Amino acid sequence: MKISKEMSRKQFAAAVVQQLEKHSISCVLVGGACVSIYTDEKHASKDLDFISPSSQENIEKALAEIGFERKGRYFNHPDSELYVEFPTGPVAIGNRIPVKPEGELKVQKTTIQMLSPTQSVMDRLSAWFHWNDRRSLIHALWICEKQPVSIDKIRRWAANENSEEKFGQFLEQYKKLSKK
């Protein structure tokens, strides 16, 4: 799959995954890109974060074959405004480490492993719980507007994060959404 400016985020992610798979490199899409996908681009992040057990050097070699250049911690492609980052793993949500990703997205013949909508809500709420990042709370609610999520799973996870009070605030906002 050739990288181009016309590619959607999903196609771009699939091209990255496809190239990494050619080199037996596994990865999981996390973070803001999941929010973008699950909210039909309401949150339009330019970066795609993947967690991979492979070394940055192996990832760099694989992506260079299709025109990516490493600039600091990012991998840019001259034919796209989107870029890729590989934060240090393993996949984690708040204090829960490691996390098995429960989501996947099929783009043509490529399967992208990613956080599920419920896990993405927890990921966003983690930033709100621990750093008071209100924008992350809004992103969590946007996902809930567009995707089915398990409030029970989120409630249990929030209790383990010692964030029952903030979960209650989230739940209040969530209930307003479901009345619309």
C-alpha cells in the first residue's frame, strides 16, 4: 500500500501495520488515533501511536523501505501529514500493565490490533483521573457517543485506579449523553 496524502487514517495505519508485518514486527494502535477512529474523526490527531515489542532500530529499517524518515521519536512520511510514534511498551491503561488489546480494525486484507472502545475510554479517563486532563474526559465521552462500551468494566477498572469519585463525574456526563 503506497502512502499518499489522500489516505484516510485507517488506510495509513494499515499501510504501517502491513509493512511491519513483512518484517515480523507486531504492534498495537493506542492513544489518540483510537479516539479518532472511534469518533469518526471528531478528534483529529495527526500522530498514530503504536506499541511494539520490537526495537526502534528494526522498526526504523522496516518503515524506511516505504519512505518513512525518523525525526526524533517520530516517523514521518513526505507524502502524508500523519506521522507515527512508537512509545515504550507494554500496552498499559492507567495502573493496569500489561493490557491485552481487545479491538481490531480490518482495512482490506490488513488487521490492525488496537484498544477496544471500552479500553480507549479507560485510556482517556486515566489521563483525567491522574492528571486532571479535562480534554481526555471529553474524548472519553465522544467515544461513548459513537461506540458501545461496557460501563461495568470501566467502573471496575476505575475502582482499581482509586478514582471512584471522578468515575462518578464521568458517569453523570455519560448519562446525559444517553438521554439525547
